Amino acid sequence: MNPVESETRGKNMIHARFSLSEAKPPIPREEIILTEFAAGQGVLVDLNTKQYYMLNETALLVWHALARQIPASDVVAEMTSIYDVAPERAEVCIQQLVADLRISGLVG
């Protein structure tokens, strides 16, 4: 399941890539509000478009890392220390998520 799902007229999932070699991670836009739930999930709300996006546990980890401007390589290391996932797979998942966030206009 894709960690980011847009809730507008149904669930839309977007797939794209971004490079982990970028000097600076993208920054969450200030009009995007995060609400976290006890189950390790969250919701992003774009106050401009009124769209909301569901985040699973790993997407929430990446969102927090982007907000703190943590390099993607450190996020991969954190993800592999928490979850049973190979670094290569974690990197691909992070790339897809950040690309999805960019395409959705949630980060700049």
C-alpha cells in the first residue's frame, strides 16, 4: 500500500521518483497541517486546497524527518533500525514517498 493517499473524489495514488543525493531535503509547506493518531498514523491537510492525505507509520517517520531537514541517508538508517527492511528497499520507498509529496504539492 502506498503510504500517502489523497482523499478528494476517491483515493488517488501517485508514483514518481526523487534523488536521495540532493543536497537538501524538500521542506514541508507551511500551509500543510499534520495531525497524528495514536495508531502511528497521521493526516496532512492542505489548507489551501482543502485536500487531506493519510500517512502510514513509515510515511509519518519520513514527514517528521523532512520537517527537521534530516538527510535521506539518515532516514534510511533510522528506518532500517526500526523495521525489518533492507536499506535498498527503504531508499526506494523514501524516494517514492518524497516524489509523491512533491507531486501533491505538500513539500517544496
